[in-house]
Amino acid sequence: MLRLVQVGNNLPASFICDPSAEFQPGMIAELTVNGNQVMATVSNGTCPIGVIDEIKTRAFTNVSWNEVIIVPATGVPGPGGKIVSVVDIMKELRKPNLIASSFNSTVSVVLNPVNGIITFLAGTELNFDLTGSGTPNAIRTIVNYTYYIANIPGEDSTQGSGRMTVWFDRMFFQTNMFETNQSYPVRGNLYVSEVGLLTTRRPSAIHPCVAIITAPPSPLNSFIEALWL
């Protein structure tokens, strides 16, 4: 999804769309040549030109940011005197159908991306006190991930026109099209991933900075706000 907060005086550009590309608003575009025709496609991060404002996808995605998971656990002394769990503990996330590569957790877990269940394996250190006893009796982790939205079919706004709208002027915008396995500090540099998502990870030395973070995502608003450069 793309929210335009403040844009310049220039209107967006309209390019012939790569018929093989799939994208959602907020992803990043670049130009390519197909035969003798110049057209817009999803950027691989090396030559980005602007932010896509069209839909051409079979399934929509959304972001769960800083989802807090707490599970009670029975512990025993482990290595180094740390208290660890004695059995595997399973917990269901808020959303199923995760994109596995997008998942990030502050505590090591085993993920089932289809049903959205994480497993804390036996031997995981207890790090949270649920009862105020002064002794850890639970495991707490914070997770971020991207998931497919169930029961909402994809859409193609380029059907008929065969064109893609791209915002390229200096602007403030918000989007949830970013890598959820990275951190997003204010004033951090944003690059473009190999699949057209914004990220603070620089894939290579030839990937340029395209934007600066002006507001990070939060549990209440899972969008990043950025200044497009």
C-alpha cells in the first residue's frame, strides 16, 4: 500500500508495464527493455526510478510489526546457571500464511509459515517474569513478518491500459512494502531490495540510497514514512 503525504509539483510518470511483472503500490520501479520497447518493471535495486502506484498481483500482503509473544514455561537450571524450558512450546501468531524470508524474532524459534505457528524448543532460556516473583517463568519475544491477506483475491489495475504509474519527484510517503527482517531507525538510509522492497540493508555497493526514514513502523501503524530523494 502507498500513502502520499506530501508531493512536489510534478505529476507521476506513466510507463508501459512489463507484462510479466507483479507488484503492489509502494514497491519500487525501474526501466527495462523488452525487444525494442522501453517499459517499467519491478526494480532489483540497482537502477530505481520511483515508487509504483499501481496493482498487479495475485495476492495482497501486509505487515505485522513488533508483535509481542509471551508464553508461560516451566524451567530448570541450564548451562551457566540460566533457567531454560524443559519441553517444546508452541504458540500461534496473529496471522498465518507468512512469507518465511520476512520473519524475524528476538528469540530463536522454529517457524511454520503456513499456519503461523512458532515453536520455542526445549532448552530456550526463560527471559520474562509473568508473576513478579523475581524468577523468570516465561519466554518473551518480539516478531516482525509479512503475510498474505486471506480471502482477498489479487487485482490488476494495469489491465486495459497496460501502463504503470510511477511517482519520481521528491516527496514524503508511507508504505508497508519493506523488508520486515531489518530495523528502521529515524534518518536511516533506505535502499531497494532485489525484489523491489524498501530496506535498510544495502544489497551491494552499486545499490544507491533512494530515501531517508522520517518515521519508523510501530505496532499501531505498520508503515514506514520516508523522504524520496
